[in-house]
Amino acid sequence: MPSTTSAKLSSMKDVARTAGVSVATVSRYLNRSLTLPASTAQRIEAAIAKLDYRRNPHARRLSLGRTDVIGLVIPDIANPFFATLAASVEEAADSFGLGVALCSSLNRPGRELKYLDQLRRNEVDGLIFVTNHNDRDGSLAREINFVSRVVVLDEDVPGVAVPKVFCDNVAAGRLAAEHFLSLGHRSIAFLGSATDMVSTQGRMGGLAAALRENGANGAITFTRHGDYTAEFGRAAAREFIEAGLPSSAIFAASDEIALGVLDAFRQAGVSVPDDVSMIGCDDTAPLHLLDPPLTAIRQPVRAMGRRGVELLMAGARPEGATPREELLPVELIERASVRPPTERVHQRMAAIEKQRM
């Protein structure tokens, strides 16, 4: 039996010397890229057994020009939305026999560019990329187009010629508006991220379009834009309270914003849904456990992660072809945070409308 020491020290060169063949012959034989006479193959197998030779899988992957690892760049590991997305990517990658290198960018452009550089240096086979800010100077788009083995999820990076997968943000806004309108709300507040983000443009645009098209004089009467964070939700809610609750319903464009709003309302004694109805967006946090359970637009986060891996594994697009952009459907999950306006809400809205005239 070979000693532990010899097993650790045995190399392909040792196998070649013992079998009386070249290192290249051993390598090609083990890679199944060379058919050898039976006697030669037997000598190699005998040498492998005698030396207890163990192949180095990392070295083999490098020789084949791949790592069998994909990278996932997300803004915030602690956010339930991104945690769910990461779990989905991990599960889908495993089905392809791949590992995942998880990278938290903290939503900082410098860190995002660093991870893209790792891809360029072949430290991962490809990258699933999620940002939560606008690429105002175009540096992110230039780097992504340079490395190309990237799939963009959730939020757009304008100008990049790679596959993209988003939820249907316009439909999210429309569903929220239609639900509010069906219960008699006509004055709606919108709380979302920066106006140049594709998610905000879609969700606010869908909300506004549905309100216009309904013919029931619905309108967005209060808007605030910031980050998809609970801190922003609290700040926006405090401004909403200071303005005298100028809308009968709120569409909060993320779970985190909604949680911040509810916290500020609780501290101020504002009741949801008696004083203000509310719909959130994402439905990745445990919204059913809140008081009241929060109605939300559910994004297909797990499907988004899985589809991202599938597109990455599909490989490079044909030269000159338009990169694939896919929209995944959303759905309204009804809970207890929306109800028809109470009489005191009607009176409040009438007084506010009179002041606006």
C-alpha cells in the first residue's frame, strides 16, 4: 500500500516515468482525448494505482480554461430580496455542476468594477450582475460590454449588450392601481427609488397610466424618491404625515420601504388600513406576519435567479444579434392592508382637495 507521503507527492510526471510514456500521453489519456493500445493503457493504470495518484481538479479546470464557478454580484446580502435571489442562483448553478462566488458590492460602483475585473482575469466563468443605482458616467456599461460573459438581473444598466432579466415593473404599478381603484381609492402616493431607475420608471409609470385610463379621476398626489431602504421609507412617511396624510393609499415600491413606512406610522399613531391603505412590492420579507399583513406585488425573484443562470450557461450570443431581454410576470397578493376609504378618510381627502383648489 502506498504511503500517505507518496500519495501527496505523486504527480503526473511520476506516473509518466513509471509507465514509460510522456506526460502529454498521460494527460490526454486521463482527459479521454487519446485512444491508446491496451498494453499502454494498462501500464498507465498500474502506475496510477502504484503511486496512488490523485488528479488536481483545480489544475485540470485551469488547463481547460474554466473554473466551474460563476460569480454573483448583489448590492446587499442582508436584504431579503437579494438573499432570496442568491439562494435561487446557487440552486440553479448547482444543477449545472457549478459553484457560486457571492460578492456583495454594497451598491458601490468601485466594488462592482472590481468584480467585473475578476471576470476579465478568468477568476470566474461568468457573472450574474445586480446593481441598485444608475450608471450615470457609463463606466459600468463599458466594463460589462468589455467582458461580455454577464447577465444583468432586476435593474437595468443602460447601453450594455448582454442578456437581461427583469420583473414586469409596469404591470406591478398597474396591479397596485387597479386594486386601489377597485376599493374606491382615487388619491395615491408613490414611494420609490431614483427617477432614473428602470424599476421606478416602470412601477410609477404603470401606476400613473392605470389611474389615467380608469376614468375615475384617480391621481398620484404625493411622491418621494430615495433608496430601497427602510430608512428612506421612514423619512418619506414622516414627510407624508407632516403633509397631513395627503393620499388615501400608498404604493411603496419595495418591501424595505414599506417596512420603514409602517414603523414610522406606528410611532405616529397612523393606522393602516384605517387611515391609509398600503401596497408593498417584492413580497420576499415575511409580510404575512405583520400587523396588518401587508398586501404586496410579488416579484418572481426565484424565477429571475434561475433564468439568469440558464442564460449565462447558454453562452455567447451570435455576432450582431440583439441581446435577449426578458420580463417575468408579477402577481398581486391580497392581505389586510387595503380597505375602502372610511368616512373620516373621505372627509380628509375632501378637505385637502378643497385646499388645492
